[in-house]
Amino acid sequence: MKTETAHHYWATEWAQVDGTSKWEQPEADVMAFAQTLPAGAAILDLGAGVGRHALALARRGFAVTALDAAPEGIVEITRIAATEGLTVDARTGFMTALPFADAAFDHVLSWNVIYHGDEEVLRATIAEIARVLKPGGTFLGTMLSARRVPSECAKAPGREISRNTWVFEGPGDKVHPHYFCNGRDLLELFAAFEVCRLEDREHETPGSWHWHLVLERL
């Protein structure tokens, strides 16, 4: 069963952006972390959407590559980059098979992305992130917390289709498989990395628990 299917939902969202969506505004955490990176660092924005981070990072002088499975997002990134005279290598592709050389990047960013799929998809994606990062390179990302599952079940009927992988009825992207995990799971999944920061916290709504990770490639 193919489980990395959420890009079909997001393709529709990206086709409707008009400058007012929250998905067009960079996260403060991402931009704060960028201040710790060396000037001109090579950054991969994995699951870049319409470029809220890729474009903001390019404006700060980083060498940015943006990848997303939804072509609509890549078209928008390319359009904005051309309008502003920015250099962004924007490509369509899947996170489980990154079209980049080994050790190509100093930093990989993946905000609210890599948990879209089952554990097989997630493990393949993490292996690819490790492969394209230079030794000592960093990863900043988020994962869905197992603590969030009861909140999702309270909003819509859900079922666990495989280990830690859930789908929920109703509108939104959670009709597609999403992976939820605890801290022990994360440490095992990211065994190829040194943990620099690991925090489970709510986002803008009650019950919206996400893990926030800062990792270093061993």
C-alpha cells in the first residue's frame, strides 16, 4: 500500500495561495536557527511547499535547494525567485529518493513534512537525509508526537493502519497516512545522528503536539 500520498492534498492547497496563508510565512524557529549557520551554507528545504522557508533563506544569502512532491509548490517558488532575482534550485521529487549527491548539504530543513507516510517511508526518508548531509551537518525538523493522537481521535474517527501510522476521516490532509511517535521511537529512528535538541510541544492549537528536533549528522 502506497502511503506517501499527502502531497495530493497539498498540491490543491498550493494552487490556491494568495499571499495570506500561514504556509507562506516562515517559522520564527527556522529563521532563528538559520542565524547559527555559516554564511553561504548549502541548505536543502525538504518538503518546501510554496517556499516560505526556501525563499526567506535565499534572501539571507544561503545556497538553497527546495524540493517538494507537489509541482504546484515548486512552480510558485520558481516564480517568486525569478521575480525577486533570487537563486533557488527548486525541484519536484520525493523525500524517499532525494536526487542529490552524497554529502551535498550543510543543513537539511524539513518542517512538518517527513511524518507523511508510514514507518517504511519515514525510515527511507531519514536514511536519505543522512546520506545527503555532510558529516557534522545539521537537521532541523518536526515530527508528530504520539501525545497528539487522542486529540486527533476526538476531532474525527481514526484508525491505526500500521505501527504508529494513522488516518482520520473528514477534511484536511489526515485522510492520508501520518506517523506519530514517542521519544524512544525518535532516538531509534535517528540513530545516525547526535541529538542536539529534542522537545515535544504544542503548536498554535491545544493538543497539536509536535516534536522539534535539532540533530547533527555523525
